[in-house]
Amino acid sequence: MPLHLDTRLAHCGRPALNAASGPVNTPVVRTSTVRFQSIAAMQAQVGKRASGQPVSTYGRHGMDTQRALEQALCELEGGTRAWLTPSGLAAISLSLLALTAPGDHVLVTDSVYQPVRKLDAGHLARMGVQVGYFDPSTQPIEDCLQPHTRVVYVETPGSLLFEMIDLAPIVAICNARGISVVADNTWASGYWFNPLALGADISLLAGTKYIGGHSDLMQGVIVTQGAAHAAQLTKTYDALGLAVSPDEAYLALRGLRTLAVRMQQHQHNALAVAQWLAAHPKVERVYCPALATDPGNALWRRDFRGANGLLSVQFRDCSEARLFAIADALALFDIGASWGGYESLVLPATCEKLSAHRSWHGAAGVLRLHVGLENCADLIADLEQAIAGVLGP
Ligand SMILES: *Cc1c(COP(=O)(O)O)cnc(C)c1O
């Protein structure tokens, strides 16, 4: 019987016990120069890298620590090859820069992580790569694909409102037309969902979030299965001069060891908070696919193994100023971007940002909460006092 993912996460990417004794964890191996025994050995390694294989000929490519993390992330995502990047956004940029050329069209789900649009407006447009956005729940993908569409880029669930996307039919249509599918899997962080298993070409995620898990690390990763895109990804990676330090790879590996227990607890706490908010008289709607009342719940139950600590809440008759006041009144939820650490966070998402989502119809916006590992009764009490203080009893 194959070992459970939790067991594999505890053991993967650890150093082989070659001698009589050894450390538990792969050490931090720092180097700029990679030394070779002979010119022939160097040439063989250079050739392997040029063909897309995960070998190092220079410090930028990393050594033992980064290789161990790549192996562990392949285990997590069910892939065969991983590329570490300095941030999640860099993983997104690497995937789109590697897979597109001037004249190509990229189709993107409209609930994606906002900075994807900056990459589009700032760079892809200038390179002659066209990007279109669509809402797969209301616009059939066939109507949005163009003859020159090379990549379909999805994020499920979406950022801010967590719209669920049915990936399987998108993959089927794209496969039939030779279009690559790239999926941002940060929400599930590989633990609750695996786009590669549904046939996506690339699964990428921000290790900054749940992999690191302690809000002290910036990192991204691209994972693929098979050789299809390996040479092109390596070529673009090398051309951009991307590199991840062994110290950061070490932190990510360390985070991975407790991913299973953290994800379970984030799910438990977030669901308790979501259910309490959904029953609150001042609440218009809670956005969280794990809630039975969420329109994405059936899809989430079918495709995902669990949920993370994220949810968004929309209040009744609530102006933007009051939304900000509730965020300010919270004591246990820090105000700040990002998520996936052990701590609770709150961030307002105003209509200005949400207007990019075709599914959004509200007035003032939402508060996005990241529910951390604190005791959830304390978190609920904090929300109760902040909501009552601003919106009344
Ligand atoms: C945070 C995030 C990213 C970007 O990750 P960084 O490491 O912050 O650059 C990408 N996609 C999603 C869905 C995210 O939430």
C-alpha cells in the first residue's frame, strides 16, 4: 500500500543515511562555484542541465538543500520535476515567460491573484503576448479561446472571493487543442488538491504561504510531470538568473514537515469562524467553499481533500469606512497582505479590486480573513467585539 501523504511529508527529501550515523535534516549547503573532478565530468553535467535535468553546474542552480526541497515538493504535488523561485509571483512569471512567444494569446480566469495583471500589462503586452480574462462559471471556455491561445492559466479557488473552478473540462478542451494549462495551487498548497493529477501541465504555488508556514520566507515553486516543458522552463530560469538560497530552501523543508497538522488546524478554525459569521445577523455573505451554502461547495467536495484558513466576509449595509473600522477594531487579526503563516490576518478587499471578478456584485467590499492557529473561540470573541463596536449589537 502506498504510504499516506502525511508520512511521506515527514520523510521525503531527507539525506540518505550512508555512513553509520547522520543528521535528520539535509544541511544548508552554500556555494557559488560548483567544483568538478574533470572537464569531462563538467561537460556531462552541463549537457544534462541543457536538456532540462535537475542538476547543478553553478551556485544559482542550488545544490543539496534545494534538490531535497524540489524532491519533497514533487512528492507533495505528484510531479517529477520542480523549479524553485524567489517568490510565488516569480513562479507565475517564469511559467508565462517560458510558455509564450510574441503573437501568442493567454486566457486567464478573472479571479486570479491580482499581480498576474501587472505581469500582463507591464511585460506580456510589451512582448506581444495578448492576455484575455474570463469567468469559467458564466463564460464557456470554448467561446474565449482563440486560434493563437497557447496557455490557459487558472487559479482555483480564486483569490479574495474563492470562486471554485472546474478544472477537468478545461484540461480536456485544452489537451485536445495542444494548449498548456497552468494552475496556481497556492490555496491548497499541494496538500488538499493536485492539478497535475487532473492533467494540468504546470502546478505552481507560493511557498511563501503554507509551505513556509511561519511568515518568514518568500518562495515559489513550479512543478511538472514528465519532460514536456522541462527544457524550456530550465532555459528561461537560467536566462532570468533566478536563484533560491539554501537557507530559504531549508526553511521551506522545515515548514513542510508540519504542513499536515497546520492545514488540519487552519481548516478546523476557519470553518468554525465561517459558520459563526454566516449565522451573524450583520453578515450578508461568507465566501468560503468549505461552507455548505457556498456555490462552490459541491465542486470543492468533489475535487479537494480539505480547506485552508481563508475566508472573506461581506457585511450588511456596510460602507467602506465601516469595513476599515472593523479591521482596525480587531485585536487578534493583524492587518497585512499575504497569508499561510500561523497567525490570523485581516485585509479589506474593496470594490475597486473586486470589480475584476465578474462574479462580484456587492457594494462596499469584503474583509478577507486568514484564520490562524490561535484558539478559535478567542478569534470568534474578537470578531464579535469588533463587529458590535462598529455595526452595533
Ligand atoms: C501570495 C500569492 C502568490 C504570490 O506569492 P509571493 O510569494 O507573495 O510572490 C501567488 N498566487 C497566489 C494565489 C497567492 O496568494
